[in-house]
Amino acid sequence: METKTDWRKYRKSTHLASADLDAMETDKVPLIFTIKEVKYEQGVDVSGTKQDGIFCYFVEPIKPLKLNSTNNKILAGFAKKNGLVGKECHVIENWKGMIIELYVDRNVKMMGAITDGVRIKPIQPELNKSLPNFTEANFESAKKANATIEQIKSKYTLTPEIEKLWNNYNAQKVG
């Protein structure tokens, strides 16, 4: 079988670009990342050109992203949504730990031309947070609250054994 080489995997670049995201998508890599830190830096080598700017580094092993105004505004909006107020939303050090999803915008206007650009999706991804386990210790308070099994399952993880015990417990008359 003939080996096929994707040129995007061998691009010489120091920072994330649309070609990097395209290659990740081809490999079915989710484009959801956690921000490790964001900082303003001067004289950074961005693929052979010294640039000043705001750079975003990730927990995951990917290249850093040079942020632009569009992406900065999205991150500030996430900060506000996550409880920061006033100018604190715009403090880049406060963006640490945010979970974001990247995508390639095929219609970025730059220097009078339309090109591809790396963007942060304007809706923050919701990760499946693991629910606490429902245990026998929760039975009494759940019964007092007249909780249905559906309500319990929306807030807790139930094993089949615990669900059976709960159904037996809940069937007992309060006396």
C-alpha cells in the first residue's frame, strides 16, 4: 500500500495556524483545549518574523496561539460569563484554566484579502462533568424531597445496585 504524506504535518511553524487545525481535524483530534497561560510578549519569533503580541499557551501539547482582537474579545466574554466583572474580564492572566474550542474561519479579511484564520468558537464548550455518586447516605434526604428517579439521575450517578436499593427504600411507607 502506498504511503500518503499530509504536508500540513510537516509545516515549519512555531504557532498555531489554520493548516495545523485542518490537519488535526483530518486526524479526528478534538479542537478543545485548556488555557495554561496567556501573556503579552515582545520580539517573539512567529514563523520567522519577530512579533509583539498576546500569546496563548495550552495545557495540551500543541503550539501556542497568537491571539488577535476577535479572539481576545471572545475570551473576555467567557471571563464575564464565568463571573468576572468590569476590567477583570479583560485581564489576560485571568483567562488561565479556560476551556476553549478552536476552529478555522474561512472568511477572515486580512490586508484586503480573504484568508483562513484560527478562531475561538464564541460558545464555550461544556465538558461532561462527572456527577457525584448517589449512595445510601443520600436516601433519606431524597425521600424527604420526594425526588423522582429522573431527578436523582439528573444530579447523581446511580449504579444498578444502588438504584434497586433506592427503589426498595422509596417503596417503604414513611412511618
